[in-house]
Amino acid sequence: MRKWMTSNGRAACAPAVKNKGDPVKRLRRVLLAGVLCASQLCGCSSAPAQPSGPGQTTQTLRFIVGDGLGADMLAAADAFADRVARVSGGSLTIDVRTGRAEFGALARGDAELMLLRNTQLARTNSLFSMFTLPFLYDDNRHMSLALNAQDVRAYVNEAIAPQGVSVLTALYTGGLFFVSDASEMRTPDDFRDLPIAMRTDSADKLALLGALGAQVVPYSRNAIPAAFDTQTQYLPPGGQTTPRTVTIGTVELEASQLAQIGADPNTLYLIKSFHTCSPLWLTANTGAVNRLGSYEQAVLAEACAGLLAELEERFIAAEQAAVDASEREGMLLVEPERAQIAAALYDGTAERAVALPAYFDRRLYDLIESYATLS
């Protein structure tokens, strides 16, 4: 427990990547613009104004960081606490603790702040399952801009308001890519009859890729790299019971697994699809935040922006380093036409009829899509 008082003959190369500037600085500017008052921060009305600011009575918020999130996340939480204490002049402090981070405990007020995985929130409200649907984001910038936008956050917070919890910040912690020796996977047609080894983390994701015509074969995360260029059995959908023998020439990986592919990198495409991103959320007990004075609410908002910038710079840099290393080894980078693929899935132009999950929210999808051009 810590109490902070201070603180080679293949198809044409992929198009060149556009220079979009420093994503971390841009993200911080967007977040700061959106959260400089508590009504925006929590998507609800603030408590009546209270005297606040340096020299006032110290207020302390308990911040739980889940045991499984690791030392880096704990260090980021400590830096967040230090920033709050420093900027507030000691009028607001953060008590960082490790332990079990659970939605119910946050709702009860056992703590005021928590880092919660998207899967935890999805178990409480299925709307959060929307954020991990495939091909929802162009890249990490798109995810962060959209999910930290005031209108998206307000929409989400309205949905969970009855439970007394608000989301403050969505944090990018990595995405998934494809590696293939069979296809560039640029457009929906490129998925047709393509055997793909994919994680078993989401049945909806597997079904949606199957709707594009892909021959999806589920694997555990750690087994996927070794599955490349092996034969396995694929069971077609639609009630057919006779499996087919297929050769896995396409796999779903996170950046840290790229070096585990044993094939000649000069024969491989690295598709920068970011087709699945699962955010980590900084969440708050709504009542506790609303009881803060306006000055402390603004301090908390500024600290959220700092946390976002620090963590995403770390994750994005590590991810990009792995991608750059794979490119130097010979993999050919490809940027797919994400919007075309998303339209096939969510606007009804896929090869097979798509049964969208019951939690699919068209309004939320359109809001997220609207930030694609800004990323």
C-alpha cells in the first residue's frame, strides 16, 4: 500500500504510411479538451460547487490496480498519483493499492478509482463488447481518439450510470495483426476461403471473420505461432459435419509474437490490421468524483491525460519496435482497407449473411467510425 502526498516476386508493396504527426501529443490535446470539467469527465451532473484548491482540506481517493496488470501498470498508477498530488498542491491525493479490481467493489465505494479490463466491464454491461469487435478501428490512434472523445464517453457513461460507475479514460494496450504467406488481406474478398489460425478469445470475432468467407480455425494464444504452415482440420459452418484438411498460412498475432514465426520472413506479409483492440479502462465511482471540488476535478482530468500519454507512448513504442524489426527481417507491410472490411461486416455486404451480436449498437458504431478521419 502506498499513500502519495507529493508527488521478392510478391504483389505490389503496401502504400506508404502517412505521416500523421506525434500521436501521443495529439491524443493528449484531444483528451484535455474533452475532460476539463467533471460533467464531461463522468458524463453526468456534478455535485454542487465546493470550496477547493491548494490550501483546502486534503481529499484522498483509493486507486486499485489489479494484481494481474503487472509492474509497468503499477508504476504508471504511481506516477498518476504523484501528478495529482503535485498539481493539486496536496488538496487531492491518491492512495494506490494492488489487489482484486472488481466492478462491484467500485460500485459499492470500496475504492474510488480502478483499472478494469474491457472484459470485466463487458460482463457487467454488454455494450462494452462493442469495443472488441473486429475491424472497428483503423489503428491505435483511431481507438484512442474515439474512445476518449467526449461524445463516446458520455454515451457509455449514460448506459452505466444506474450502477454508479463512470469511465474516465480508455487506454490502448496493444492490438492484433495478421501474418500471411497467402494473401495481402486488403479487402473483404481477400478473406474468401483463407485458412486462418485465430485466438479463441471471442466467439463473435470468429463468426464475423467466417462471414467474410475465411476458414477460421481456433487456437490458444500461445499455440498460434507454431501453427503457421501446418495442416489441421477445419469444420465448415452451416451444419456440415465433414471436416476439411487445410494448411494454415495465415495467423493472428500480437506484435510481441512476430519473432516467433519460423517461416522465411521474405515470404510473409505483415498486415497491420489492428483488427482487435481491447482497451483498459480507468474507471471511477461516480459519486466520489462528483463530490470533489471543481479544482480537484480539473486536476483529476489533467492527470488522466498524463496517464493516457505515458501508457500509450510505452505500448505504441514497443509495438512499433516489433513491427519495424519484422520489416527489417523482410516481411512486407500491408495496410488493409479497414473501412471496406468493416462495411462488409456491419453494413451487410459480406459474402455470407452476418448475424450481428445482440449487443451491437449502431449509434456507438457510427460514433467510433466518425473519428477514423481524425486519426
